[in-house]
Amino acid sequence: MSAANGNGSGKIRLATVWLDGCSGCHMSLLDIDERLIALADRVELVWGPLVDPKEFPPDVDVTLVEGAVSNEEDLHRIRMVRSRTKILVSLGDCAVTGNVPAMRNKFGAAAVLRRAYLENVASEAQIPREVIPALLKSVRPVHELVPVDLFVPGCPPSADLIFSVLSELVEGKAVNPAAKFG
């Protein structure tokens, strides 16, 4: 698995995606702190929650995906991201296993919506139909819906683990975080 790019800049085109999760994985990414500067010489951040472009770009070398797939918007996004990414990384336990978001699977989407929007409100109880994307029947980890190239477990993964994985991907090395940190 190599993250070598074909854009001529010598930099790896990196994107991050946040699906159904708490943003803890993105917080760990930011906890890399000053090591981000070392990565900045080798990486071009082309899309993510902290980047301005509105549309996910083509020809991304590496995409880090945080969160599980729980609604129609997540499903559409992960399929599009996979089609435009060379190396797709499931980052954190929600992306790897479904974790906390998948706890709703036991009850079903309809029961969760009823509880949140009808039973727990004091006035104007109604299930929104336009504001939130339609929930899938069950929450799924990313690899159940699209091929994943690398799994980075943790809730959230440590900054050290994320930095190690990114560093090795930038160097074009094969990465197996479980063997190093498991």
C-alpha cells in the first residue's frame, strides 16, 4: 500500500471525513501538535471539517474517515469518498466497528427517532423530515459498505498512533498499526 501521488508536487493529498462520531479522532489528529508542521512539508490537506472547499476533490491519496455510517448522507459520502481515494483509512472505533453510534441498532431507527423527537420534548413534538438525513436501518462500520485499506483502532486513537500511521503512509511504507501498537 503506497500513498505515492501523481500530482507532481511531491506532497500527499490528504483528506479527513467526519461521519457519525464525536470528533474525538479529529481532536487526536490535532493533538499531534508541532509534529503537524513536519507533516505539512509532505502533506497537502485538501478536504476536511477544518478546510474550506465544499466538494470532496478527485485524486485524493489518503483519506482518514472518522465515524460510522448511520444515515443516507453518510452512505452517499463514503461511497463518493471511496471512489476518489487511493488509500481509505478507518480511523477510530466508530469507523472500524460502529462503536457507540451502533448502539441504536438494538432498538431500530424508528424507536430512536420517536424517543428523541416525540417522547423527550415539552412542546411541538415532531420527527423532522427535512432537516436531518434519513437514518439507515442500522449503523454500520465503514468496511461493511466500501473497501477499507487500513484500520486504525482506538476511541480515539492516540495522537502518537495517528502520527506514526501518517508518517509511514507519507514515506510509502506498508502500515500495520495493530502489529506495532496492539
